Amino acid sequence: MNGELTGTILIYLITLLLAYPLGRYMSKVFNGEKTLTGFMKPVEKFIFRISGINPAESMNWKQFLKAMLTINLLWLVYAFFLLVFQDKMPLNPDGNPGQSPDLAFNTSISFLVNCNLQHYSGESGLTYFTQLFVVTFLQFVSAATGIAMLMALLNAFKEKTVQHLGNFWNYFVKSVTRVLLPLSIIVAVILAFSGTPSGFAGKDTITTLQGDTMQVSRGPAAGMIAIKQLGTNGGGWFGTNSAHPLENPSYLTNAVETISILLIPIALVFMLGFYLNKRKLAKVIFGVMTFLFVIFCAINIYYETKGNPAIDKLGIAQTAGSMEGKEVRIGAAATALWSVATTSTSNGSVNGMHDSLTPISGGVVILDMMVNALYGGVGVGILNYFIFIIIAVFISGLMVGRTPEFMGHKVEAREVKIAALITLLSAFLIKGFTALAAYLVAHHPDIAWQVKPGAWLNNPSYHGFSEMLYEFTSANANNGSGFEGLGDNNIFWNVTTGFVLLIGRFLPIIAPIAIAGLLANKKFIPESPGTLRTDSGTFGVMTLAVIIIVTALSYLPALALGPIAEFFSL
Amino acid sequence: MKKNLLISLKLTGLMIILCAIIYPLLIAAVGTATPGGGNGETVSVDGKVVGYKNIGQRFTEDKYFSGRPSAVDYNAAGSAGSNKGPSNPDYLKIVQDRIDTFLVHNPGIRKEDIPADLVTASGSGLDPDISPASAFVQVKRVAAVRGLPETAVKELVDKHISKTILGPDVVNVLKLNMALDQLK
């Protein structure tokens, strides 16, 4: 047990050791400086030439958003049709059927927004063709979209007053060629040599030692698993994601995959410091994020290694912790670490079933997705955090009686209004839809739908409520993990979460870019003794307070009805 | 708008080639050099494939060490956990039933010696491993059914504990049972 605890700490420390140089490297890449990966330059030049992109053409914030939205819309249409007609396409050795329109709607949106709600199981719901041409493809480009949008934000504050935020296509392409692809190749090779399949053979049928007939699903999974971890998408090849022994074969691969979840999100925080030459600001942001992250990890590791009190009452030996929904080779501590890592970073992959987490851990992962800014999804995590910064700047401004400023630009009513609306939006979507679902379960369990609301839940009482709360929280955060007992492959869940996913992705991208664009346009005010420094510890504490107050006020009542009530019932 | 759309179309095509064709083919090519050639590592008895090294399988007979309960009954065409919540009364009854069944099949074992991983379902439904404690607790039964000395069976389990630095110690059930069949 002590070894397992040391293991989790070591995994996190190694992540930091790798993230720091990666952050410096990415800053150089996006600054156009020389790096180790210079050999990719001809590839990028080729891509720019064929596509008709002039990477030196700088865009204002509206042009930047338009370019991003156009290509995203194209991907949505492309993915939807491929999924519906996947049965008529090649690379389908298992003869899997096409997706129903509502499922394809949900799946295409889900991967477009760098999420993985996956209301299907990989073994039967997709073909090798769609696993690669829809899922793997979107896992790369949706992550690259996030990084490109972050660059727009950073460029708004790099110079004193700017109109232009750089070229979307340039950042997008380089995110793939210089960051995501090289890292994915490294991780995929490690996985392939550890036992994860990478070949194209279909299902195998064997006779077991005991004489039963058994089928085994396979496929070119290693590459996809690497990018789903690194790009914070999280969508697994197999139904049970990284709990599956082929998707995550050993304790070592589990360590590699956990590091891959956190690596780029943390590195981007460091990159912010290098790129803007504001290391202190990066340190403060990193400090606030890490403070909450470590607390969440400690809580979950404590409760998962302690075990389920209800199982203790049955009188057996629960020395390895709560093992329902967990794998022996990974263990309770490493599963707890993963549960926090995946919900902090909007990743959504799992290495154990979250539905079977003990109540407090289950509550922590839901809360973590409600905050959705502890490192956060690739690129978008810092955009989310930026919204908290704007609100913190505003509140501190009020407290000291000065016009709030951020990086030498006055933050005025319009910017604060946008930021406030975005924080309210999440609470509105999550609680509004959860309330609707809970109402249907309680009052209309027998509506003549294909799957009746009365049959949605896999668990009764408080835990059943948590299943619904988790699903909408996950959709809004673009996380993708679930309390998977929920019967969610039906029209109600496919359509409602589909809309929540779309809104939960694009508005929280558009808003910070708009705020940044507006701020960047304003006159630069040099720092004076009266300026509230945003790179100070005091301001870090202020941001932390804003995060805690906003999430506590918005969500505590909902959490009290689910995980907290369940905890006290045990 | 039209310019954006044109760029989007061409760029999407190129990205598909890079991320969905070149990248997976590259990994598949590297994969052919791995044990199992990229299609999963199998294990054989007398030249006949009896399973995948990393995929657990169903062992119901008392002469074999059994693995963990599985929500998909070890059918690796799919995978699933039970997704039962910790407070679910139906779930707790299932665990209680597993404990009772285990005690019937393993006379002489006390309830407090049953490790939790042996009566709780794994995350994937395909967990290939059990904890060493879960193997030791079955030694008595397996030895009795096979008419082997307990010490010999216990020794075999000892040999099959694989240790990882920092990670939990595990016993691969399929490999243990294969060795058991060889033990005369």
C-alpha cells in the first residue's frame, strides 16, 4: 500500500519534470524559434502551400474565431455521415452496424468538442475505419484547435496594444506536427511493446483452458490510445477505456498513460510563462491549480484505498481498498489519481469505473469537472481559468476601489458581463438538464419512449441522482467520462447531451477570445504603484477564492443531494 | 467565408492523411516487431492457443484457481464493469452471495480471509489478475480437488507472483492454471 502511494506521487513528479521542458519547447515552436523538430518544416510548408494558407497573415479575434468555427463545422458534418454509414465502408472485420442518427449526432459532436461521451461501446459501436477516420482524426484536430485558441489568448497580451492575434491555421498545423504527433508516436510505441494491439486483425475466437469458446476484440488501438490520453480527449478504443487489459496492460503503461493525461495541460501553463515572458504569472496560476488538484487527489486516494464501508460490514478483507470496478494490476491508489487527473483536465478516459467509486471520491470527480480549470483540457483549460481571472480582477478592483486591470488593459463592464455569463451558463446547463432528467425519472418513469426514464438508472436513490448529475456535468465540461451505469444510448440523452456538449465547448472558447480581443485593443496603461499585480500570491489567493465561491454557490446543493447524501447513508 | 471553407476542405484532407492513415500505419508497422506481432500476445499449451496473456478468462471448475467476478462473464468481444454504486442494496446482496458461495466451495476458510478483489467485479470484466492473497486463499481447495500436497500448490503460487516496482503484486490466473495442469 505504501508502495502504491509512493507510486502516485512519483507519477505526478515525473509529469512535472517532463512538462517544464515541454512548455519551454512549445513556447519556442509557437514563437517560430529553432527547435529539435525543425525537420517537420517541409511538411508544414507543404500543408500550407496545398491548403492555400499564408501562415504570416495575422487575424483579428473575429477572423480567428471564424476560421476555427468554419473548419469545426465541416468536421461535424463529415463525422456524422461517416458514423451513420460506417457499415458500408471498408475496415469493418467484425461486421459492426452503422450508428443510429441520434447516436451519430451525439458521437460526432462529442469527438468534435474534444470529448468522449461514447454512448456506444468501441468493440461493437464503431468500425476500424471510423475509429481511425473519425475518432483518431478528431482527437488530433480538436486538441490542436484548443492549443490554437490558447495562442490567440496569449497573443492578445504579448504586446502592449494589438489588433491581430496571429494565424489560426499556423498554430493549428504546428500543434499537430510539432506537439501532438511526435508525442503520440512515442507513447504509442511504448504501448505497442507493452501488449496493446496495433494490427488490423479482427475479433479472434479461441477455446479457453477450461474448454469454453471465447471471443477477443482487437484492432489498431495503440496509436489511438496515445492521442486520446495526450490530447485530453479520452475516448477509449475498447468499451471500458483504460481499465481494459489490452488498452492499459500493466502498471507501467498505467503510469505512462496517467502522465500523458496531465503532460500537455501542465506544460501549457509553463508555456504561458515562457511565451509571455511572465514566469511569475505562470507560477501563480500553476500554484492555484496544483493546490486544488493535490487536495482532490489526497481525498480520493484516501477514500479509495480505505475501501467501501458497506463492504467492510460484510466482514471480508478489504486490505487493497475498494476494488469494485477496479483492476488488480493498477490498484486503488493509482485509480484514484487517474480519476482526479482525468476530471481535472477534461480528459474523460478512465482506468476504473467511476460509477463504483466510493461516495466522496465520486463527488470530488464531479466537482472537479464543475471547476474544469485545474490544468484543464488542452488549450481550453487556461481559457476557462482566464474567465476566473477576469472575475477575480473585477472583484479585487471593487474591494480596493480601483478600475480593474489585467496586464495593462482596463477590464470594463462589457468584459466582466461576458465572463459572468459564462460562469452562470455552466451552472444553468448542468442543473437545468439534471433537474429535467430527475423530474422525468420521478414523475414520468413510464412514458412510452424507446427506453423509459424508469429504466435509465443502474442504481437507486442518491446514487441514481449522481448518475444523471455526472452525465450533464461531464457533457458541459467536455470531459466524457461517466457514471456508466446510466442507460444513455437513447434519444433523450443523445440529443440533450449533444446540445450541452456544443454549447459547453464553443461558448467558453468564444467568450475568452472575445474578452482578450477587446482588451488587447485598449490603450496600454503602464504599471504604477497603484496597480493590482496579477502575478502576486495575493492575487492567486483571490482567484482561488473566486473559484471556490463560484463553484460552491452554484453546485453544493446538487452535490448534497447526490454523493454527500450517499456518504452519510453508508 | 469562402476562403475559409476552401482552406478547411483542403486542410481537413491533409490532416486525415497524416493522422488517420500515415500515423496508424506507422504504429502498425512498428507493432509487427512486438511480441504477438501487433495483434495481441497469445499463450499456448502443446501448440494450441488457449488464451491471451493479458485477457482474463472464466474459471468455474474447482480444480482451477478462479479469477475475479466479471460483468461480461469474460466475453472479450465486449467489456464492462458492473457500474454498481457502493450503497446499492442489490449489489451488496450479490457480493454477500459470492462470499457465501466461496465459503461453500472452500471449506475451512474464514470469511475475514477472503480478499475483496475475489468477490467484487473488475473494471473491464476481463481482469487477468488476482492479488496474491486471493490466490493463497484458494490453495487449500485446489490442492484437495487435485489430490496434490498443499505445499506444492502454494509453491506454485509463490512462483507466479509478479512484482512491479511500486505497483501492486499480481498473479496472472491463466498462467497459474496452465502451470497447475502441468503439475503432476
